[in-house]
Amino acid sequence: MDWVKIIHILCVMGWMTSIFAVPRALIYWKREHARLGEFGPLGDLTIRLYRFSAGLAVIALITGLGLAQYWQWAPWIHLKIALVALLALHYVWTGRLVMRARRGEFRESDLFLRIFNEISVVGVMAILWVVVAKPF
């Protein structure tokens, strides 16, 4: 079971990279698009990062559910899954922003994207607290 934990943690780390980096990359992509007037290299990089992390998220989900089964669905796991589901919604929202940006639509302000980015940090801190503290 240790290998499953290792794979889970590794894939979660990769997914978190995207969750933290893509909203910030959108800010720089927006600036690049305004400067160039077209799709540039930052857009390509942002899309690739988002897509790559989607695969890691799926592996993290599968291994996480396997670990939940191994731990016999302890009560704290239900809270963790609920928080991860909220983080996944954030990730999907980010994907919508990326797809709109791909069409050249940058509706959100830099401030919105910065705050949006920080919301994910708070969510991850909550998940880590549940995993470490196992409150019930």
C-alpha cells in the first residue's frame, strides 16, 4: 500500500502545480495577448500544463479512492473527499478560463485571477489539515 500512497502523493503534487500555476499564468498570457494581439507561447504552455495535470488528477483520484477503501472509509475521508471535490470544481472553472483565453477572451481582471489563485491555496491547506489531523 506504500506504493499507492507514493503514487497518490506524487500525482497530487503534480495536480497542485497546475492548480497554483495556471491562474497566475493566465495573468501573464493576458498581458502577452494584449502586447502581441495573438496567441503566443505562454498560451501554449498554459494549455499544456492544464492538460497534463488533468491526467495526474485522474490518477490521484483513483489512488485516493483505493486508499479510502483500504482505510475502510474512515469518517475524516468523507470530509477530505468533499474538500477535494470543491478543489476539483475550482480546477474545472480554471479550465473554462483557459479555453476562453484560447479563443482570445480575457474577461477577468488580474486582481480576480490573483484572488482566484489564492482560494485554491486555502482549499489545499484545509485538505492537508484534514489528512494530518484526522479530526474524527
